[in-house]
Amino acid sequence: MRRFLKQNSLSIVFLLLFLGALAGQAFAGHADLNEQAIQHGDPQMSLSRYVVSSNFAVDVMENWQSEYLQFTLLILLTVWLLQRGSPESKELDKAGRESDQRQRVGAYAQQNSPRWAKVGGIRRTIYENSLVIVMGTIWLGTWFAQSVAGHVQYNSDRLDHHLDTVSWLAYIGKPDFWARTLQNWQSEFLAVGSMAILAVYLRQRGSPESKPVGAPHGATGVEG
Amino acid sequence: MGRRALLAAVLVALPLAACGTGTRERDAAAVAERFHAALERGDGATACEQLSEETASKLEQQEGKPCEQAILTLKLPKGGTAAVRRVEITSAYIGLAEGTADLLDEGPEGWRISAAGCEPGSSSDQPYDCEVEG
């Protein structure tokens, strides 16, 4: 058990941080909503109602979609794009999908390689791209969920102001949808871009996200 | 284990949320239908019980008489069947087969009408034109 916890501590700690932050968001978001309701003389909402409401869902989904987009793009773009000196980048002569030999697929698969790396055809094509397929699907799914929950919240606000509701298609052309989307995208792109550059010159001893402390600034594709 | 629990929670929560919306649409529609049925019977008191506090008090101020009398003087459908039911979080739109629509808000006492006898504004960004509203 201790060994299991130690060997999986990274995902376990992030799962706990996620659940703690999500619960915190639920409490804070609920308090904020009811504070606004009091200011407007509107009825308050219970916490149990809030956590299944579109108000909460749209706030959660807009952040989820941008995180999954960030990682999908990072995984996909680093196949071809390089950053000299960055541990986020491959070595400068390895841009592209690389040879079967380097990727250890088909005839070059090893005894302990995953089963679908050993076979050919559609199964290998799927497995070769499975990380991007799954991350990209979660991105599109959560972005769609953001649009559905955002649409409900937008229409609720319109009805509160005695305005006619709009269709989902009309909503995804509205500034509300794009403001929510882009305010998250810009921060993710900034974080990834700055990480790629800062890691050229700065170090964190012991972290695989950094180069070894003594590695030269020009060394690319080296992890500590 | 964590992932399975999360998936199970999502699979349980989604249909529950969908069911919840259907029940709430019916509840909101029932309030609107009760309101118009009361007008048909000339029962101003029951009609006013379906209005939000703010809407009833605004009506009394505008008309200078108690809500149960004032509500019977307005041009509102006498009797009505909910033909369009839309619930958006704590707001609802109930379109009547007879033509106009009612807007409702959900509070601790359930759904109450915040505006009745509403027709669309001149454009989508113009508010509804309502016979009574809070």
C-alpha cells in the first residue's frame, strides 16, 4: 500500500488537490451567487441546487476545456515545433513523427511494448495518436458542455431581464461564449509559452520539467 | 477507484438533472395555468397568490387598489393552457396556447409569476411587453 502510494503520489496528490479546489470553488461560487441575489433582491439558491446548476457547470467547464486544449496543443505541436534550449522541446534534429525504429513500433517493437504498438494498420494508427485523440475529445466535450451550460445561464439572465431567450446556435455567436472561452485560452497559451522559454535559462533541481541544473542553456530536449 | 467513482457520479447526476428539469417545467406551467384559471373564475385572491411579492405590490401601486381587485381589471387571458415550457435555472418562460406568455422566478416557496401577459419586444434585444410585471 505504502509502495503504491509512493509510486503514484503525483496523480494521487493532484487528484486530491483537484477535489479540494473543486469543493472550494463550489462553496465560494455558491456564496458569491447568493451575495449577488441579496443585492438584487432575488431568492437565494441552496448549495445542493447550486452544484448541479448551469451556473456552477459553466464555470467549471470553461476552465476544464482550456486546460485540455492546452495539453492537446502542447502534445501535438511539439511533434513538429521546436524551442532551442527548452526541456519542453525535442532535440533540434528530431522534428516530425520520427522513424518506426525510434518510436519502437511494428518490426521494431520490443517484448514489453504495448500490444497495439506491435501490430500494424488502423489499431496502430489509433494507438500512435491515442493521447491526442483522448485529450482532444475531452477538450471538445468540455467545450461543448461549457456552451450548453453557458446557454442556459445566458437565457436565465435574459429571462430575469424580461428579454426573449436565444437558441444554442445563436448563443455560440454571442460575446458571452467567446469571452468565457478566450479569457481561459489566453492564460493557458501564456503559461505554456513562458514555461517553454523560462526553462531554457532557469532550473528546478530534481524536477523532470527542468533541465539538470548544470545543463547548458543551449541543450535542447534534456530533462533533469 | 477515484476515476470510476467520478464516472459513476456523472452518469447518475446527468439523468437526475434532466429529470429535474422536466418536473420543474411542469411545476412552473401549473402555477401559470392556476393563475389564468383563477382569472377565469374571477378569483383575484388565488390569482394574486401566484404572483411574486414584488409584482403584486407593483400592481397595487400602479392601480391604487388591492391586488385581488386590480388583477381582474387587466387584459390577461381568462383560462390558459401552457403550450411552451422553458426552465432556465431559476427562471421560466411559459407560453400559453392562447397567445401571450408568463415569466416566472423560482424562490423558496416555489414558482411565482414575475410578469404576465407578455408579448415579444420589437427586436430580440427589447424586453417583453407585459400587462403586469414586477
